[in-house]
Amino acid sequence: MPPTAPATINRRLAALRRFFTWAKENRLTDSQPTERIRNVEMVSQGPKSLDRKQWHRLERSAEQAKGIQCKIRVGNGSVSLYVNSSKVIE
């Protein structure tokens, strides 16, 4: 079973809290078992993309390190890496 993301766990806890609040308001239960359960701490994922300067630095580094022609293209929500005119990563 793959690990569950903290946001998913917190969303499910919120749903359970709301359910037990409703149940208590409607006198279907006397207790609220989710009262003492805390949300899972969220971890910052960092930036999701590189800025233009970082892209150019990456491109120059790849060309200098291998002596190859490298081109990075961004478009339509995807990123492609071309090495010597062949697409290697999309």
C-alpha cells in the first residue's frame, strides 16, 4: 500500500470531525472521538518549476559538462529535453 499524503489524511480527518459534530448535534452520540486527534503536519514541497535564469544555467551546465548540444523546451504544460536533436526526456 503506497503512503498516503498528509493533505489526504487531513481531509479525511476533517470529514470525520464534521460527521461527529453533526452526530453530536443530532444527539446520535455523546462523544466526539476525533476531538483529540491533530492534523498531520504538512511538509513544504519547495518550488515546482525553475525560473528563466535557472533554466538557462541548467542548459549551459549540460552543454559544458558533456560537450553536447542541449535544448530544453517548455510548452503545453510539459518540459522536453533534447540532446543532439533527439528528445530524451519529456
